[in-house]
Amino acid sequence: MNNIFKVAPLPDTQSIMDTREIKIDQVGIKDIRYPISISLEDTTFQTIATLSMTVGLPAHEKGTHMSRFIELLELERKALDQTQFKILIFEMLDKLGATHGEIQMEFPAFLTKTAPISGVKSKLDYDVSWLGSVSEIGEYTFYMSVKVPVTSLCPCSKEISEYGAHNQRSILCIKVELDDEMPMRHLISIAEKNASCEIYGLLKRPDEKYVTERAYDNPKFVEDLVRDIALSLNSEKKIKSYCIDAENFESIHNHSAFARITRVKQSHPIRKINN
């Protein structure tokens, strides 16, 4: 039904002049949950993402138009891959009339894994984060991070015990600054192959025997985890910088063991990595 009443123009308070002469580095919306379609190499899946979207605000402008961030999300668009994510950020700048800004998007990705012996398939969830930003000079920067659950087994416990060794579930977090697109599966694979053993959603008895013995034959301190991952990342030409976190949820202590390595590749200019 059409509105038969005429609505008088409403004042646009955000667009009035501000006289305090202080620019704002970031302003926008934070932690909005929104359904997103993600294109993942050979498949597309739906997920619920948490997004923060901000732009820089010049000193003379009183405010930004918060509703335009939501309008941008409501537009029909292709499933997001790393290319489409970059396009989304530049669309945001154009819609908000901004020269610089950033979008951070965090989402769970459920990937199908195959058990090592029985071959049964199951899904395992990984936390993924994309962070794209455009600087005031128009330079685009992209970070991707993955949180990967794995198994770690203590080398000291194995060495000093007559039988057995304590092991635990661990979380490996890898955050990389990329020069070019990289499949998130590849980053997840780097984490898993450098653990004592990867984990699975579903295991049969032959699989359980395999992963138990695999971990026992491949003990890793938390220090080993981050160092081995660093060696793998050092050989990746697309990576400009990285931050690796490893946290072991100790099975014989009421605390976690933790290690971190942060590096900037020498062939690239130094950038600060915000965690």
C-alpha cells in the first residue's frame, strides 16, 4: 500500500560541519552477526559471520552514516572469496565516501575430513578470520587467520615414563599477511601436519589406534609446534608476515602451555601485526 502522506525532508545531522578539527581513525559497526555465503576453493557453504566494518572520518565531518554498512550487507552478491572480500571493502569506501577503512570477518568453517584407516568421513569446525584494510594512500592489505585443533604429546613425559606419555588437545592459531590469495585449507594443513597428530570428528577403533600411536611417535613441545610451523611458513612466497600461537590445554596441570612466534619476511617491508 502506497503512503499517501507526504513526509517532510529530515535533517542529515551526520553531514554537518564539525569544528573540533580532530579526525577519527575508525568509526563504524562492531560485532554484527550476519549470514554469509563463502566460496571455498571447490565448494560454497553458508555460515554465520561476525563482522566489524569501519572507515576513517575526516576532521570536518560530524559523523558517518551507520545504516549504510548494513545496507551494504543486504545487497545481493556473489559468495565471498578473497577477491570478492576485497571488492566488498572498496564498495564500502565508495558507499561511505571514505578514503580508508577496514572489514574484519570471523566465521566457522566446517570441512570434511577422512579418517586415516577406516576412511569414514566427518566434519570438523575451524575458526577463520579475514581482515582487509585500505590505507589513506589506497594500499590494500589482507590478513587471514585460522584456529586449528590438534593433538600434542609431551616429549619429556615420553622420555621419562616407562610406559605411556601425557597428551592433550591443542589449539594452533596462524595469522598471515598475504601478497596473493591462499586457500584456507592450505594454512590449516600446515598447522595439522606440524602437530603430533591431527584430530577428526569421527574415528573407528582402527583409526583411534592409528592416531594414538602417531602422536606417540611424533612428540612435540609447545615450542616445537611454533618452530616447525614457522619453518613451513618461511618457505611460502605468498606470505609477507606471520604470527603463530600454540596453546596446549595440559592434561596433568591446571594451566595451559603457550608459545608465540611473530615474524616479518625479510623480503617485505616491516608491518605491525595486531593480534
